[in-house]
Amino acid sequence: MMSQQRYIDYKNKDINSCPKVPESIMTASRCELTDIHMKICGNLPRDLHGHVFMVAPVGTVDSGGLPFANGDSLLCGDGMIYRLDFDCQDKVKLTTRITKPPDYYADKATRHGSKYDKYRFRNHGITRFSLSLGVRNQLNTAFLPMKFSQDEKERLLVTYDAGRPYEIDTNTLEVVTPIGANQEWQPELSGYNAPFPAFLSTAHPAFDPDTQQMFTVNYGRSLANFIDAIPFIYNLEQLPHELDELLTALCSFLGISFLKDIFDLFSQSFQACLQIYIKFLEKLTNLKIDNFVYLICWDGTGALERWKLVLPDGVPLPINQSMHQIGITKDYIVLMDTSFTTGLEQVLNNPFPENKKVETQLRNLLEGKVSADSTLYIVRRADLKAGQFPAYDDQEVEVIVKKVILPLETAHFLVDYSNPQGNITLNAAHICGMNVAEWVRQYDVSAYNPQNSIPSYLYGMENSETDIGRLGRYVINGETGNILSSHVISDVECTWGVELFAYPDRCPKTGQPLERLEDIYWSSLGLWKDLMTKFIVDTYKDYKYRQIPLAKVLNLANKGIPAYLFRLHTSSSEAFAIADRYKFPSGHITSSPQFIPCRGGEKPTDGYIICTVWHENKNEFWLFDANNLSRGPQCKLSHPSIDFAFTLHTAWLPTIRNRQANYYINVREDYKELVHEASQKHADIKDLFEQEIYPHFD
């Protein structure tokens, strides 16, 4: 055990300093590749089969790839789908495609210097926004495999937190159709006439193969949820010089913390005045931003069915951050207010993306830590009867939910499908003292010495966690909302920045979905000195659930803790433990684990884990035996043409084929009314759609 004095003296410790974050995680190419043959280093298992899909942001039509020249977040940008094919013996092929919904072509047509550049999109945090056109659906986050009874093969959705999910053709990787027409979704900002509304959803919808239903959500947050940042919405494109000077002078003279205290006091003490202000603003602008959450169900062929979710007192659910993930059990739908923000809040908290001087002051004033607790909402599936079909403008149907509070913040969780006696088993990865929607800025300085800037190649990267992450297993009664048991563990090696997951979901002998998840594979980021910024450390210095003293965390980061891939055994609270682990070499980062079942497996974990790995100037795919991670990778896949930055979620399909489903939303019909409304103010928006967007879909 290290002494307390050693932790206190972290600022002066340069011996055994943390290795450098690999530069390769910061760069990405937008070049699309077809059937390139991967170089195989090691032994490619002969029982490997199927197709692995990964997705990652790769910058914008303006940036030409990653990183962004001005240090914007790596998580902002068009999604690139990477598909690895294991259907040829002793060969692995890779194909990549950028996701291209209609707003992609609008973004491309409005680039700087183009005919329509007055409508161009700009990065606002992890969101991309145009004042006249709306919010980009970047489709860069996750997938959902589905197989309805009418389908011969599995279908695949690609998703994003601030947009409708899209179905893709698994063979060509082209986006085919959104799920639900525009009129079937409720925008976060009603009355704001833009062709691409902000539709907040979840990046992790759920599919029930037993009932043949896909579930997702559509929600909005009231103006009060981000009142501190208004009223910038109508003045995003210009910043008066006087305001620039005023913000800088105030922050310098009075101190950021003093001004922030005033902002916090105003928000906490004058709620009645705020509500009057909100109503006045809505009336003045004809905008309306209310709390709402719709649970959506889809059968793969027809219109969306939805239910408006309310608390027992009839009040709509207040989502303060995001609903990044939902879970489904036999009798319940589990929703969570997860620990990062997206949508209009990103726009309002970063209203002047090209004025970095003002961005600095506004971040210090307006941004803070996410909630240290996780709020769950439980929906009884038995209550989901005769819902509203917004395509036909039916009357809304309300369903009451149960609210549950879990200590510790959560971005990802998984639930068992089985819920005996109405008891839901939930496994959560708690990222503690970390804001996933934050990133290293050009003006950030080191937590160890404010005189030292963060290395410039890291601008846009996530910050390190400021407390050790934890893994939780909870049993919650779905009828009462009572937490019947909870078991939370941490591991000094493995649980620093536990972010992404993989798991076996089918019985290898029967092919049926597993009722319970007994093994979950997680990847962890590790702890990196250069990702410890003064801003993030100051933000979490008073973290509510701190387990490791901040000085000790900084000392550990100074030395560095490597990334891990590990298997969590979850069969019961007594057996809840890390059963297997692999420690990556110093200077390596991993992400995007995906389980691949092997041919002829006997038990659910018979198969492989593939993940992305960065080290030095290399990015590779590593393949592990899922039953023996500690043995290390069996083989590594690489190619000089591939260049991907921080990859996100994954999927595996046994086969691929050209899309056969008939469901299709006609693009011209889908946008007809929205374009007409926007054209009342900007006549050439109609020309933009006719010339630059519709031809790609007609």
C-alpha cells in the first residue's frame, strides 16, 4: 500500500510517469473500403464465422476526418460502419461505409463556400447543428439486430441518441429507411420550423424475439432542464463583441466559481420566476419545450405505436440527461436517465463553437458534473394495451411508471429477460466522476500543473475518470420499485473507465435467447495522466460517492493504469466477481468488444471476443478466446488502409444479404411538409432538397 504522503506529493512525481496515449486513437479516415483482405498475425480459429459490425464517428464533411482542427469532440461526426467478414476459411475481409441519411447530403451541400453555405452545420459539443436546417442525425453510436417472424434473415438498425434509428442493408451497408416517419416522432423543440428536427431517442433500443417487438423511446426535456444557457437559440450565429469582453472581464475579475455560485443560486432559488420566464419565452417565440417520454413499439412492418409515460401523480417523466439505453424483460421495460447529455443542451451549452474564447467562459459557468445517481423508470408490459398510432393522429394513451433511484451514475446496463416473481435483475457499469459528453479542449491545462497544457494531439479525446468505476448487480421488484438486493464491486486494476460491453445472448445448442445473463465482457479505458485536466478534476473534487481520495487517483494516473478486457460472472450476488481478465500492454487502449459464438459450442461462452486496439500509430482488431482472456490474443488483424478513431458499439450476425423487407419511408413524402414550412422563411431550402437531397433517394 502506498503511503498517504506519496499521494499528496503527486505534483512533484515524474518517476514512472504514465505512458503516452496512443496517437492512433485520435485519427480517422473517411475513405470507404470494399472487401480489403486483412493481414492476420497469429492463428485465426477455424470455427470462427459470421460478420462483425462496428461503428465510429469519423469527423464531418468539413473536417475530412479526425481529429478536428479546432479540437472538437471525437464523438461528433458521421458514423462509419466497419464490417469484418469471417465467412471465408483463413481469410478476413473488411468493408466500410459512411452512414448517409438525408441530413448527410444537406450537410455536404451546405459546406463553407457552397451555394447554400449560409445554412451550414456546425459542431456543438457532440451534436452538429444548423440554425436553419436543424440537428444532424449522425448515426454513429450502436446497432440493433432484429428478426421478425416474416424475415428470413436478421435485419440491422444503426442508431444515434439524437435521431431516428435507421435500417441498413447488411450487404451493401447503405442506410435504407428510418424507423417511423417524421410525423410519428415528437421533436424536442415544438414550433421550431427546421427540416431536421431534434428527435431524442435511445442509442440502445431493444428487440424481444419472443413477442416479435422492437421497443425504443422518444423524449424531450423541458426548457427548465437547461435554463442557464438560454436565450441563445435565436442568436447562435453571431456574438456581439461587447458580450465577449463582458464575459471575459466578469470571469477574470469576479472568478468563475463566484459567478457559477450565482448561476446555481438563481436556478435553485427562483424556480417560480424561471417558470414565468419560460412561459413568456415560449409565447414570444412560438416555441414549446416540455418534458415528455413516449415508449414506442414497432412490429417490423407497420406504423409505430406509442404510450406517453407519466409518474403516479400524472406528471410527465423528467429526463435530465439522456436515455442512452433501455432494457427489456419478460414483463417489464426498464428505462434509465443515463449519465451524459445530448441534443439541444449541447447546442445551448456551446452556442458559439467558433469563438473558443467565449466557449471557455461558458463552459466554466454552465457545465458541471452529471448526476451522481441513476434514475430508473419501470413500465409494466401488461399496461401496454391499445396505444396511440401517431401516423393516424390517435388520442394519446398514458401509462404510469415506477421510479427507482440507484446510487452511482450509469451509462450502460443490462437486464435479464427472466423476471421471476416480478423481480428484475439489472447489471450496471458505473462510471464514477466522469462526464462522457465532456472532452479535452484546446484551452485545457494539466491537473498536475496548470502551467502545462494538455498535449495538442489529445484535443477532442475523453477525459479520464476521477474515481474508480464500479460494477453493480441489483434485484428490483418491478411492481413496487423496491430494491431487494444490491451488490457493488470495484477492482483496482480493471474498473477504471468501464465503458463498453459484450455478452453471449443465445444457447449454443438450441439457438434460443438466454433467459439470464451469466457472463458479461467489459472493456476499461484505464487511467491516463494526460487525460487528467484541471477542469475535470475541479468539477469532481467533491464527488458524492468518492471511494478513492482524489490525491490518490491523481497519483495512480501519474503512473498510469492500463486498459483491461475482462469477464464478469453475474449468476448471483454471491458469485458476482471478475472471473477472467487480460491486461493490455502499457500504452495500449481497447474498445468495442463483441462476442462471436463459435461453431459447435457447448456452453454460452464458447466463442471469441473481438475488440479494437490502439497503440503507438497503429490500430488493429484483436481476437481472444472468450473462455480464456488471460491467455492473450489469438490473432491480430490489421491493414495499412484502415484508420479509425475511438470506436463505439458493435453487433454480430451469422449471415448477411441484400435487404428483403418491404418497410420503407419515402424520403420526399417524409420531408414534404417540413420543407414547405421551412421554405416560408427561407425560399431556397426547397431548392436545396430538390437539387441536393431527393435525387439520392428517388
